[in-house]
Amino acid sequence: MEVRQRSSFQVIHIYNGSGISNSSGLVVVVVVVVVVVVVVVVVAVVVVLAVAVEANGNTFILSTQVV
């Protein structure tokens, strides 16, 4: 909790700074959001592929044969 409060306080401090600090704060927030979204998407894709390989291996083979 202490680390999260300190990090959020730093982000808010940068965000509420001058014009240059404000723009850099927005960039930091955008970068953090993009990184989180990318990580979530990668994890979801890995889980879906793992489930597809384990549970739907036969259907994948059948679909490739039909195509």
C-alpha cells in the first residue's frame, strides 16, 4: 500500500505540475496504460491458445482438413 500511494502521489504531483511536467505526466500515464493493456492482451491470448491446444486440438485438426 505504501508503494502504491507513493507512486500514485508522484504521478499526481507530475500531473499537477507546470506545462512541461503536465505533458510528461500525461505521457507517463498513457505509457503505463498501454503497457497494462498489452500485458493483459498477451496473457489472454496465451490462455486462449493453451485452452485451444488442450481442449480443441481435434476440432482444430478437423477444421484444417475441411478448409
